[in-house]
Amino acid sequence: MGNRAVVTVKGSSTGVYLHWNGGKESVNGFLRAAKDLGVRAPSGDTSYFYARFIQIVGNFFAGALSVGVDSLDNLDTDNGDNGTFIVDSNFKIIEHRHSRSREYDQAYEDNVYKMAMEANESIFRRKSE
């Protein structure tokens, strides 16, 4: 059991699997962190976006579990939890497939963003400053 989701870029056949923290609040928090940390835009160069997005999420979780990447054909996009989020070039969720409707918690998103920034800021800022 988890709180699963798949995150993909519009027009891409690749997806990022989140076993935990797959709710819309967490995905938005991760996307905000990616944008603020200077990750390349999702539509500009999807391979770099996916690599750095996965790094941000992996650093948030720590350890060696909870995040994966694969072809959308191989991922459980209708996973019984949060389904699939489609992201645009501005790091925004533009579509949510197979969603389970529930109330949105902005404070939770803000907390995930803060924790993702804390886990990643020193790593991402090291090279750019």
C-alpha cells in the first residue's frame, strides 16, 4: 500500500512513479521546488527535467526506495490512489487522470515544498553560485 502517483510531461511517453507522497499537494510542492531550484523546463528538455525532478524527489525521501522511472506503458497510471499527473512547460499540472477527488490542503503543499527545498537547496545551489 502507498500513496502512489505517476507524473509525466505533456506529450511524453515517460513517467515518474511515486510510491509515497503522490497526492496533488506533494506533486505541486516538488514541481515548485524544481522550478525554484532552476531545473530545465519540462517541455524544453524532458530528459534533464526528469533527471533533476527524480533527484529532488529522491533527496526528499532519502534512501533507495519510493521513486522510479519508466515508460508510461509499463507504469500503473490508474493505480487506485492518485492516478497520473500531466505537467506543462511551466511546471504546472494541467491534467489529472484517474484522480480520486478529495479536499486540497495548501498548507501540506507548502510543507512538502519547504522540505524539498531543505533537502535539495545546498546541492543545486552549489554549482550555480
